[in-house]
Amino acid sequence: MQGAPGGGPTPTDGRRGYRQSVEPPRAHRRVPARPHPARPNPVRLASVAAKYAPPMKLNGTAAIISGGASGLGEAAARALAKAGATVVVADLNEQRGKAVAAELGGLFVKTDVSDEGSVAAAVEAAVAQEAPLRVVVNCAGIGWASRTVGRDGTPHDLASFRKVIDINLIGTFNLMRIAAAAIARTEPVDPDGLRGVVINTASVAGIEGQTGQVAYSASKGGIIGMTVPAARDLAAIGVRVNTVCPGIIDTPIYGTGPASEEFKAKLAAPVVFPKRMGTAAEFAHLVLALIENDYMNSEVIRFDGGIRFQPK
């Protein structure tokens, strides 16, 4: 090994022919003092903040929720009412719908989302409220299970397929288009020109449907497919559109008791984390976040705990 000046060895890093230079110690080396972190300039922050509109506020607005008498729709209606919105519950279940609306200080309108006149009447009722209509939440829908061709060779019933499409897909479009036209007649709420928000409810089944879900998956996939073009269409009137795709959500449809809990545990088994079904309240929390965050637009959000559906 070649010696360093003064007879000491020269350190190496293990590579042939490479030698590190060793800096001799310096006496009385001064370490520069660290500058104090710059304090924020309140004037500059105020000028930057002034360029952006304030977030969407729900207090003092009206919201129409299809399927608002139960399940995800009811949870959304409760969350919106708690935030200060006047809720219009649009549902076919008259008894339950009236009870929910009365409890929330809102209005119930019996509504068939697949019928143009019925939806128009519900939107008119929402417009008639003292608060301006700003929010549309589409939760009305039905499930269906049938294979494209059954084990006995029978083809899928066309009438049932058409019914699922009529309620889930056409019903969602029906309320979105009629309510958005009404929202367009209101004044913008901020300098960005925002007038309102539409939240549509699809399903993870619309992305990765299971065996026997061809009708349901087609209807929910259609809602997913509407998201971007609808958001682009409605940008002209200042209306944002987002879609939520729930996974396995614990609602009263699964019943109660030991057998029900055992069945729900099997459903939740593929969930990544947390290892359980989602709740309607968590869905409603997401709906509020999408409404109040003005930069969320044209998005499809999976709400599923990381689940990936298996074929069966």
C-alpha cells in the first residue's frame, strides 16, 4: 500500500487504484449560525388565498336524494341535513320516506326515477324550497342476480334486464339531467362559477362484476361511463359530477341475527382492510367530502376497503 504524506496509509474504498484524500483537521473551524425560519407573510398569504373561491357550503342549500328513504340514500340525507341542507327525499317507499323527511325537517316526494314526469315533479318540489337547489345525490337502485344463460340453458330474461337498466342507469341519468337544468337557473355561489354538485352511486360490480351480475354490472358500469362526459357537459353551467363505487356495505337488506352475521362475515372475507363491511355513515361521509371539495370533479371513487371481487 502506498503511504500517505508523513508515512501513514492512504484509506481506500475497496476499488483498485482509488484512494480517498484525507483532509487534515482544521483548528478553530467556525460553524455558521443557522438562520431563523422565515415567518409567513400574512399579506402575501391573504393575496394568494383571495385568488381561490371558498369551498362549497351546504348550509342554506337544498339537496335532492333519490332512494333517500333507506340505506345509503338515507345516510346521505341525514348527513346533508346535519350540515344544514334542506333535504328532499325522492323515493317510492312512502311510509318510510315521509318518516325520514319529517325527522330531518325536509320534504318527501314519491318518485319513480325511471319516469320523466315523476322526476320532474320531485325536482320542482326541491326548487320550490326557500333554499336554492345545489346538490343531487343519486342512490336509487335495485339488485338482480341471473346468468346470461342459466344452467338449464335458459337465456337471461330480457324484461328483468331492461328493468334493472331503467331504474339504475336511466333513473340516475333522468334525475341528473332534470335537476342539473334546474340548478343552471340559479346564481353561481363563487367566483369560479360553481352552481352545484351531482354525486352518482355506481358499484364495484360495475368494474369487476361477478357471475350472475350481468344486468346489475351493466347498469352500474353505465353510471361509471357517464361520469366524465357528464362532468364535461355540465362544466358549462358550473356543476361538478363525481361517482362513488361502493363495495360490500352493511345495510338492513342483509337482515339481523346469527345467520345474517355469518353471511356478512363471508362477504367481508376478501376485504383487505379494515376487515369488515363498510357502513352507510362512511359512505355519507365520502359524499359530503366530494361535495365540499371544489376541486373534485369527473372522478370515479372506489369505496370498498381494497376488495377485489372474485368471479363467484
